[in-house]
Amino acid sequence: MPTPLPPGPRSLLLAMPAYLRDPIGWGPAAARRYGDTFTLPGATPLVITGDPAGIKQIYGADPDTFTPHADNMEFLLGGGSLILVGGAAHRRLRRLLAPPFQGARMRAYGRGILDRCAAATSTWREGQTVAVHHLAQRISLEIILEAVFGVHDPAAMAELTQRLHSFVDRVSPLIVLIPALRRELGGVGPYAAFTRRRRELFAAFDRRIAEARGQPPGDDMLSLLVHTRDEDGRSMSDQEIREQLLLFVVAGHETTAIAVAWAIDALHRQENRHALDRLRAELHPLGPAPEPDALAALPYLDAVCQEALRRYPLALAPSPRRLLRPFELMGHTLQPGVAVAAAIGVAHLRELTFADPLAFRPERFLERKYSPFEFLPYGGGARRCLGAPLAGYELRLIVGALLAGRRLRLASQRPDLGRVRAANVGPAHGVRVIVEAQ
């Protein structure tokens, strides 16, 4: 028998102002009021859970129990994006897209990541103020352009950088959260502006795809996608490739840049001085120009990055899934058509799992190992982020490179509650730091 949905806010519109004011704190506050499993109302009710037992139920279920609930992302990424397709189509895409993120091929990006960091910081001078989020965006995007598109020409890189920044940075959170606002309105308004920028970006992608089809296979991801074949000998269409490239860029560059910025912000807050001192001591033997594998292997640096991903969840409940059959979740029998999601923004700040959850304490990741239902920055189950190994590797290298042989301090110790940026939550003020004498 179906049971009532878990309690939750009466109206998403009424709850939205509070969420936009404090996007990281809103989820835990809602969980204190309604419980770790609660419902976000809408045309398709969304039941989210931050309870590890509930998350295990979702991630452990037969993947064909669900289909992606794409209402809030299809307009942004395209309906054929890996995270928005289900069933056999999803399994086929994962097989085709997996090779670039595996083993030696992934680690081959390490030298390029550190070279980009060195180039981006080479002009820093004592007393200079730097916005870490913008810097990390630049570094991460350049890495993506080289690794994904095979772009090395400065003019081509500048064009794609401008197109991508315009597309990602200027997506209004209102059109992400409220589908009814996605109207052209005669060519005026935020959605019309968004669609113009999307057309321009896709035209640039199509030019790169056409060039790759006319060249022999290379090492970049675009070349691999153009020349790969599935078990039936089928190649990927231009539209399929375009949508996966956009996913790589949006999910790979923006989320990494946000995580880098949060890590640098947390480390340089006065109350976390112990963490910065311990990380400096670990980095010191490697010198100002560490090798990528040595840097990536540092245990405390890894703990710092894990804690940044925990303390500053990138989204409340990403990648929701709509039920295709009845489903038991935390004592509720949910019916087909209802959507469910793991509430990362609740799970990562849950006091029953993480003692003193608002404290930035990397040591917790050295003291114990958390289950994939307690700590899940890249999602989980059959739909865990395919690029998670590369994202974690890149995060460690950039954070380590920015701090190796260098001292920074925050321009302001004012708390940063975060700001919704497209589908993610990033620092509201860019994390401005001042370069100090070594």
C-alpha cells in the first residue's frame, strides 16, 4: 500500500529565498525540522534523504527502478547527456566514455595540470590580491580544453574559454530551479539570453567535432569519442558527442574550481590554522615544484580535499531519479512518478555521522573510512560520476600546487555562506587572497 510522502516545505517558491540566502545551511536546517528524509514539493514531488540507510536503499536498488528526473538539467546539458539518460542507453554511454578516465591515461594529465598552475601563478607578486575561484576556473578550464578538446592554439583556447565562461557563469539559478520561467518571451529575458549563448557554444563545439572527424585518432577525449565504436560497431553521433563534451566541461571544470576555492578558503580561516600548518609541513619536503605523483600521494592533502568536499557540498541533492515502479524508502512506499535523490547537502553535514559537522577538520578522514552512503561527493551506485578519479586527482594537484612554497592570507575573514551558480553552490565572493612574502 502507498504511504504518505515524508513531510517537507509546503511550497518550493516560498522556501527558495531562504535556500538562495544560505544554500549550504538550508538542507541541514530542513532536516532538523522535517527529518533526514523529506519531500520537496512540485509537479513531480522529490523525496530526498541524507540518512545513510536511505542512501543505501537508493544506490543499492536495481538501476532500472529509476529514470533520470531531468526537468531541471535537460535544458542545460541536453537530453542525451550521460547523467540524463537511463537503462541501456546509459550503460552504452558509460562503456564508451570510461577509457579516458582510467589509470595511466588519467595520470598522464598530471604534468599538464602542474604546468598550468605554474603559468597561472608565475606573475604573482607580494601584496597582490587574487580571486582563487576565478583563478581555479581558468586553470581547470584550460586543463579541460587540452584534455577534452585537444586545444593548444591560444586563439582557439581564448574563443572556447569565452564561450564557456559566458555559458556557465551567467545561467540564472531561477531558470534552473523554476521550469516555468524557461520561456523565450520574444527574445528578451534570462532564458532567451541563455539560449543564444547555448547556440553559440554548440556551434563552436560542432566546428571542433568536424575537425576531429577529419583527423587520425589522438589522445584527447574528443578524438577518442569521435573514433570509438560500441559492440555493434556504431559510432557516436555529433549530437551525442556535443552533449557529453558539455557535461565534461560543466561537471569537470566548474565543480573542480569551486572545490579548490572552498579548500583554500577553509585552510586560511583563523580557526583552521592547525590544518594549514600541518599541510605546509607535509608539502615542504617536496619543494616549490613538486612532481605530480608525489603530490597526489600526500595523505593529509587528500584529507584536506575530502574535507572540503564534505564541508561544502556542491549541491543539495544532485541527479534526482524518477521512479518507474513502487519503491520502499525509509518506511515510505513511494509510487511511480515520484522522484528520489541522495541529499548530499544533508548527509555531509549530519552530526550523527560527522561529529561537529560545521568544523573543518581533515583529520576525520585519516581517523576512519566513511562508507559510500555517508560520504558521497561524486554520487554513487550505477550512476557515480564517471570522472570522479580525474576530478579528485586534479583537485589535489591544484590545491597542493597553489600552496607549495607560497604563503597566502584571506583578504577577509567574513564567513561565506555560498551562492548558487547554475546547478552548483560556490563561494559568494570568489575567495580573495593576498600573496605574502615567502
